[in-house]
Amino acid sequence: MKILTALTAACATLALAATTALAQQPIVIKFSHVVAVNTPKGKGAEQFKKLAEERTGGKVKVEVYPNSSLFKDGEEMEALQLGSVQMLAPSVSKFGPLGAREFEVFDVPYVFDNYDELHKVTEGAVGKALFKKLESKGITGLAYWDNGFKDMSANKPLRKPEDMKGLKMRIQSSKVLGDEMKALGALPQVMAFSEVYQAMQTGVVDGSENPPSNFYTQKMHEVQKYLTLTDHGVIEYAVIVNKKFWDGLPADIRTALEGAMKDATKFANDIAKKENDDALAGVKASGKTEVIALSAAEKNAWKKALLPVHKENESRVGKETLADVYKATGFTP
Ligand code: LMR
């Protein structure tokens, strides 16, 4: 009898120890993304990690996986929905395949002239309405992070829209971007970001569209002779989490993480423009890529060539959504 009592007590002690140990295990947030660390998003993710771990007193551990090291384009979203990863910050141009094609409103060419106009959309009613569309897919939108304005690159000088004719151009998985390239007479090729450098090196694609930060940190200046400052669109990110995971967090932890995300968002958006300016300076300094700045008249020729993409995609992105973006940015088609 004494032995049984001792055994029961020992089991109880063990069980208690196990429960305590488990309770002391940090909550792990795997944060996967596809760009380099020295980018607005890369640095934003590290800042979130720092603040989240500090403000939860280590009760949360954020594991950041940059450069497609955990999941690459085309895998990330499903992994998030399955809960294999808790947090992502994909480009808003990658939500079409998820069925949230309204996000492609960000891809209509030349609708944003500057970051202020972009923020009127991301921090306004449109940004919120777009996040609502993710809830039915088991995803919660937390914030929008900036990168920068896209430029066209290739191994031939691109000064006029007609110079794009027949070029194989890599794009993100967005129909609006496909139409953008077709409007320029180019051949769009959807491809994961992690495959672009090699595709340029081997000639699978002739060029692509990127903000300087992505162009430089992915070393595309080594395989692209020309970069034209078209500023025809933006790379913007939606920071998203698995809804079940987020809703299941203890309330105090979620509040601390929301605060950390708010401050990391300010941090990431405050550095975005400088990161791109510095990257462009790096491209120029490398002497490997000739940077072509367009005159106002030349840029107008690109705008004129790309304007039809708006009407073509009005029903895809939603007539109302597009009208709201025009209103917020003051864009007149
Ligand atoms: C791209 O695929 O070109 C970008 O979305 C990559 C990124 O996350 O900036």
C-alpha cells in the first residue's frame, strides 16, 4: 500500500513538473518571408521579433525565416492556413491565388505617386476592407508595410514603352501585372521571387520589375544591364497571421504583440524610402547596371501605354474598390 502511495505521489509530482515546464515553454511565432534581411521587410521582421520578445518577457519567441528559407512563394499562404507557420508579410500582389483578387487594386499602374497616397489607402477604409476579405480564409490582417516604387530592368535599354516588346518579364502572381506587361507588348512570366536571379542569369526571363531594394539585395544588378526608373507601381506588404492561432492567444499576450506590431510597422515604414534610395545608390556605384532616369514626357508615355489596364481590371478588383482608391489618391484616369 505504502509503495502505491509513493508511486502515485511520484507520478503526481512528475505530471506537475511536466505541466509547469510546458506552461513555461514560450509561444513560438514562425515568421517566414522571401526577401533578404537588409530590406525594409527584413529589418521590420527583426524589429517585430525584438519588441515582441521584450514586451512579453520572453513568453513569446519569434523565429524569422528570411529569403524563402522556410517557405517560398506559392507555398507560404497554404502553410499559414494550415498553421505550419504563424506569420507572413507577402506582397499584396500575391493574394489573387488565395481568392482575394481585390488586393490587386494595388497593382493598377501609376495610381500611387508617393508614399502619402499609398498610406491613404493602406491606413484608410480600403486597407481595412481588404483585410476583412481574408477572415473567411482563416487569416487575420495586422498591418501594411511599405517597400518602394517599382522600376523595369532588362539587358537592353528601356526608355520607351515599345522597348518592352517581346521581352519575357517576370511578375508576381497577379493578373493585373500580367495585363500590365501585355499592355507593353511583353510576355509575363509568373515566378517565385527566389527563382528570379537564376532565371535572369540563364535567360529564362529577360527582365523584371522591382523596387531598388529588392533589385540590389537580390544582386540582380549582376545579371541586368539596365534599370529604368519608371515608378509604375509599388511593392507593398500585408502582415498576416493564422486567425485561429491569433484568436487563441492569451489576451495579455495578444495586446503586447499588437503593440509590438504597431511599433514595428512604424519602424519599417519609416525606413522604406531610405532603404530604396541607398539601394539605388548601391546599384549605381556597382557600375554593373546603367540606371535610366526618364523625363516627365517619357514617363507620360509609359502612363499612357498602361492606363488601359485600369478599365480592363475594374471588375476583377471591384469597381467600388478602384473608385475608392482613386478617391483616396486623387488619381484621375
Ligand atoms: C516579388 O515577388 O517581387 C516581391 O513580392 C518580393 C517581396 O516580398 O518583396
